[in-house]
Amino acid sequence: MSTLKVKIWRGEEDGEFQSFEVPARENQTILDVVTEVQRQQEPGLSYRFACRVGVCGSCAMTVNGKPRWTCRTHINAVAKDGEITIEPLRNMPVIKDLTCDMTDFFQKWQKAGGTFKGTVTRKDKVVTIPPSSPKRQKADAGIECINCAVCYAACDTVNWDSEYLGPAALNRAWTLVNDERVGNQKEVLDKAIGDNGCSSCHSQGNCTASCPVGLSPSQSIHGLKRMSLLSFLGTEV
Amino acid sequence: MDRMLFVLQRLTALLLLPLIIGHLIVILYAVKGGLTSAEILARTQGSLWWGLFYGLFVVAVAIHAPIGLRNILKEWTPLSRVASGWLSLAFGLVLLWLGARAIQGVVL
Ligand code: SF4
Ligand code: SF4
Ligand code: FES
């Protein structure tokens, strides 16, 4: 059986790569390879995963230089001459090996106004929102986010300016300002267009190119920028 | 703050576009009969319109350029947000001063 050469990051920020060889199988994802290494060769290897089917968003890593969800990344799609390099995601502090500290990433969701605050209680009647309404469609385009931070790791602006809220948090804010059930839309918008918000984005779309679910955070941020300008000019948005 | 600067940068960009086109057309027109300072001054000196045109131009540039500079400093240098802001403000004031001197020279 042929083998794959795998280099995996070990340690913290100042760690180093450790090389492994694993059997090359017909059907194998990056996550399978990492699991194989941990089960068969290096039980001390730390990494995260849960669902293994692209739902939970916990398995993202940097594979051959690009951020990816590893459970849905087939080896054949990324291996270069039978070699793979696996590192933790960029733009977050490394805890150990392939796990990084996502505290800032999630706190930025709060800073961008990401908490849902509704207008009705469970005693009220459910409001009907036509799925075809333009606002709902804008919200729908962004709601399937699995919080994997792949876009956040891909964003150069986050890399240069650690305060920048980043694509995922702003995409969340965009879905809320388009969601008619949200009671504090003005507050969310103010946060998303305020300091370190959408105006820091360079619109080059690395986030969109990397999002494994096929969302377009850059499009959402573009929408926020438009709202920022139009609401300043007093136009109804 | 970021939001205000974002809006100002976009609005001044809108303003600068026609001004730059006007400026370029005038350059093409001005060099036709040979470029002499006497000819230029004859057109601009005492002209309220050229004073207003370049006055607006200078103000728009002095607002627009430092906002971009602030982003560059903030992202590409170790300077803090606050330091980048003050440095860019100083740069804007220098632009404003230089521009005002230039207008004074050709219009007054
Ligand atoms: S488009 Fe904006 S959010 Fe997306 S990667 Fe570029 S700078 Fe980051
Ligand atoms: S927008 Fe896409 S890449 Fe970013 S966190 Fe959500 S699912 Fe992941
Ligand atoms: S393990 Fe859940 S998305 Fe990969």
C-alpha cells in the first residue's frame, strides 16, 4: 500500500512540524488522516472535531497553506505529490498542536451585535414572514454559517488588524439587520458599521472564496457598507 | 469614528472624481499654447471660480487621503489606532496648508 507523507504542527506558537507516514487509502479525508495519526502513532496529538459531516464547524485547520474544513476535504483534492501539511487555523492563538483559542472569534460575534433579541414572547402569535420577501432572502443567504472560522483565518485584514471584527461576525450581523423578527436592528447595525466593523473590510473576498458552506461574507459586508452610507444620507434602507 | 471616516472617504471620492477630470482637461487645454506662468496666472488670478474649484479640491484631498493613510498605518505598521489617527490628521493638515498656499499663489 502506498503511503502519504504528513507534516503536522506540534506545540504552541513556537512549536515545530512533526512528520508522519500513513497508508494512502482510496477514500480518506484530512480529518481521517489526523485521526489515524492520533489513534495509531501519536496519542498526544490534539485536534478538534465532532460531527465529521460538515455540520458542527469544529474541525477547521490550515491544510497545505489554506484554511479548510478537514472532515469534508478529500485527500486527493489537496495532496501535492503525496504530501500534506496540516497546521492550526491562522489569526487565533494556538493552544496546542491543531487546536486554537477561538475566544476572540466568538467575542467578536457579540461585539458585532450577534445576539438574537426578538420582539415577541412565546405567548404572542407567530409572525408570518414570506420567504420570498427581499429582506428575508438577504437574511437567508447568510444564515447557514457553521461558525467554523475558516473565513476568519483566510482574512488578511484580521491578520493585520487584530481588532477587526471579521467576516463571520459581520455576516451574522447582516442576517440580523435583515431579519424582521429582530427588535434591536438599529443597535446591531450601529455595532456592525461602527469601530472595527464593516468599514475595515477591503472587499477582496478571501472569506467568500474560502467559506466551505458557500456563503458570501464579503457580499454581506458590502450590504452593511451600503447601509452605512445610505443611512448617513438619510435614505431609508 | 470608523463609520464617519468611511462615509467621509466615500463622499469626498465622489466629489474628487469630477474635480480630477476637470483638472486634467484644463491641463490638456493649458499646454496647447505653450506652458508659461504668465498664461496660467492670467487665467487664474482674481478668478473666484478657479479659487472655489481648487479650494474644494484641496479640502476634499485633505480629507480623503489621510483616511486611507490611517488605514495603511493601522494595518501595516506597529502603530496603534490612536497613533495612526493623529499622524494622519497631521498629514491632512499639512496637505491643507500646502494646498491653501498653492491656491493663494495662483488665485490671489
Ligand atoms: S472581503 Fe473583507 S472580510 Fe472578506 S477576507 Fe477580505 S477583508 Fe476579510
Ligand atoms: S461564513 Fe462560512 S467560513 Fe465563515 S464561519 Fe461561517 S461557515 Fe465558516
Ligand atoms: S467535524 Fe463537524 S464540520 Fe467537520
